[in-house]
Amino acid sequence: MTFNRRTFLQTATAAAAVATTPTLTSTARAAAKRLPIIDTHQHLWDLDLFQPPWLGGAPDVLARSYVTSDYKKATRAVNLAKAVYMEVDVNPKNQVKEAEHLIALSKDPRHPTVAAVVSGRPGEESFAPYIKKFRDNTYIKGIRQVLHVDSAPQGLCLGEQYVKSVQLLGSLGKSFDLCMRPTELSDGASLADKAPDTRLIVDHCGNADPKAWIKNSEGEPWHEVDQWKRDIELLASKKNVICKISGIVARAPKDNWGPETLAPIINHCLDSFGPDRVIFGGDWPVCRLVASYKQWVDALKAVVADRPYDEQLKLFHDNAERLYDI
């Protein structure tokens, strides 16, 4: 993980924001280094079982199988306690197979995976009978459909059938992950109002793009800073919404980033949602586009290092344990 002087100067304000709370004691800092981690965003794909359609155009680093043994190697340098699998946009015809496969993994004590958020298409009438198959299954915690792809036009999640399905998830005690374009986060807030009894989980800090905070960055950022900030605050005002601190490192400038590059995004989410409605996600192996698992964890720990130890523990472990009931 490297960053040059230009990037450092461009993000100096963000770096200063990291150190705004009282310094922890040396004992607390030592404990923070070995914080137990519950990873709420673990991807796995075994190409002998599933061939997610999007992998056909994926970068080489992702175009291979990633299974539990790979995940264990990636996380051995951190104090991983448990992991929650996150769906990988399998072909819809494989959704039940994906769920059944993850139930088996979660039951097996040899795997760190203890629960799963699986694929689903809430906009379709077939969604209700599909999710009801797992209504009493304690390993299936929720549903996600990625909403920032070409096949998901803006406003999809606010359609009548979609809203009805998300409401159903709440009645079944299941959650719904919001993984959407950062320019459309207000749709997520509207969905939260329409399904107040369903927990919505904002993935990847609302898909914030670190390049938006870097002057003269290479490539056009995905959104404007002020608009993203307002929409995160709007989402945070909805009591049934929580935020996953994940994913953002994959959009950082490769070989030219550090904790201060990510700090303005992380700090705004933590300050907006508060210490009890934030959870950690590794987003492995997608994070490997820019960083190793440990590099991402270390960067996040650096950003939150001066926050109270109990808040760090909630972010990395306790909130996930409580919210996912694992």
C-alpha cells in the first residue's frame, strides 16, 4: 500500500479528520490490533459449481474460483471470528442451488462462514415462493440484488412488486442489502420509508468513490462529494437502515492510496449512522483489485484508531453479531 506526496497533500484535510478524538491508552491500542472480526461481506465462488455470468468480463484477478481455503489464507493475518457470505449474482436459475450450498457450508464447523445473504429478484412475482422456502432457516439472513448494473434501471427498487417483496422480507425476519449507484441513494431512503419493518443494509458506504475526494484524479469519479454526503445522511435518518463499511478500497487509485484516501468516506458514514448501526465487510476477493484483505483491514483500523475502543469493537464484531444474530 503506497501513496505519494501529491496524494497526501490532496487529502490532508481527510487525514486531519482521522485524529479528532482523544488518544487511546496504550492498552486499548494493543487490544485494537487484535480486534475480533466478523466479516459481513465475504464472497466465494467455485466455478465447478457456479459460473456467475458477470465473471466473463471480469479482470483476470477475479476470473478464477475463490473457495474457503483461499479465504482462510487471505484472512490468516487478522483475527477473523466468523463470516457472512454475500451473494455473487449467480444465474437466477441457480439461486436455490446457491442458497442450499451456503446452508451446507454454514452448518459445517470447518468453515468460517456461519450465515449467508443470497441472490434474489424482488421485482418478480416468483420472489415470494422462493424466499418463503427459507422463512424458518436461520442460516439465510437476507437477500441482495445488485442495482448498479445495466439490467437494473433507476427506480427499479421502488416498483410496486419490488416494494411488496422487500416488505415481505421484513415479515420473515430477513434483511435486504442496498448495493446501488451512489447517485441513486435517495431511492434507498424512499424504500426504507415504504418498508419500515425491513432492515436495509447499505453496502460499500453507498458505493462511494474515493476519487471524488482527490483533485485532478485519473478517471471521472462516480458522484459528487456533497450529493453523496447528503444522501448518506438521509439514509442514516431512517432507523431501519444500517451501513456496511466495505468495498471502497476496490475503487481507490491502485498503488497510490493510503488510509487518508478512504478516511473522509469512512468517517462520514460512521458519524452519520453512529456506532450502533455500522458493520465491517471485507468484500474479498473483490478488494484484491487494489488491496489485500489485510491491507484493507489495516487501513480501516488506522482511520478509526482514535475512536473509543468499544466503538471499534462494535464496528468490527459486536454489531454484526447482534444484527445478524450469529
